[in-house]
Amino acid sequence: MNDELQELKNLGKTSAQWLHAVGIHNANDLRRLGAVSAYQAVRARGFRASKVLLYAIEGALLGVHWNDLPPGHKAQLNDRLDQT
């Protein structure tokens, strides 16, 4: 099966399954929702995703490995997450 989400950097089978379960089926869906909202949707569905998923989604949207996101960028994501 060709899964567009799994073709994005950082996203594997499990993260793609979680995203599908919350209605995110392709890169456009992911871009529309954004990393923070997508991560929140996964967590709200009861999946035990760590913050690495948040960084992985953001990295997927930017086309970089999640660990290459600058610490300041990760801090901004965490701040946005805390504000919601």
C-alpha cells in the first residue's frame, strides 16, 4: 500500500496510522492542520505519543529530520502547545 504520509521524512507506520485515525490522510491534510494541532488530535484520540511525534510532524512539514530542528524551534512548538 502506498501511504503518502509514510513517504514524508520522520513518519513511519505507527505515526501514519495515528494520523489516519484522526482524519489526516495526506501531506495536504497535515499542512492544513499544522504540527501542533495534528499532535493534539493524536493525543486526544488516546494514543500515547511523545513530544518526538510533535517534532517529527514539524520536521516532516519542513523536510528535515526532527532532531535537526533547532532547540528554539522546538521551544516555540512547545509554547504553542502549552497555549492551547
